[in-house]
Amino acid sequence: MDNNVEIAKLQNEITKYLGLDPNHVVYNYADKDNIIKLSLVTINPKHEQSFLYHSSKGIDKVDALKKMLEYVLQHRKTENSYTLQWIKDGDSELHTSYFRGNNLYEVLDKFYYGRDIASYKVFSVYLNPVS
């Protein structure tokens, strides 16, 4: 299969599984030392802020996407759910966002991905009960 076609199919499958509009999902690729790092970023349409969903690494884009798809299909079974309340400096509205992660530090890394830490105030982060 053509590499670009396979990349498009995998990205489409991930986006559909997440149940998100394709305009609210960003696939960021970085190549370092012949390893591709894929950072999947989601955009919240309500407050138009982006957050890291997960990062995966592979030998190429297809490999990184396959690992991302595996994560997307399995993460609910292995990671905890957290609720984070925050505000952006200059705004007056408190926002609530939800993240999955193995621990509090991973959740904060996902929240602060690509943003200036000093421009946001986090008021609370808590582990949601297991349902």
C-alpha cells in the first residue's frame, strides 16, 4: 500500500475512534535520530484550547501511527481518569478538562504541552472514581 494512503487511513481510523471532528485533531510528527515521535493533539471546540492526548514513537510515521492506534484502543483499560480545573490568565471563566494518564505528572504534562506554564492557573486536579 502507498505509504501516504496508509498514513491517511490510520489517522482517519484514530480520529473516528476518538469520535472527534477531524478539524479538532492534530498529528504532530518530529524526527530525531531516525525515530519518529508522533504527538496526537486534540482541540476542545468550546474553549479552543489544544491538549496533548498521547505521544508514540516509531521507526516511521506508519509505525508511530500503529502504536498510537493501539494506545487509543487500549488506554481506557490501563490509565486513570482525571479532572482538571483551570483558567487562562486574562480570562474570567473557569474551565474543566478531562485527561487520562498513569499519574498526576503525566496529566499535567498533557495539559501544559506546547503552552507557557505562567499563562495558566490550575486550580484543582483530581483522580476520578473508577466506574
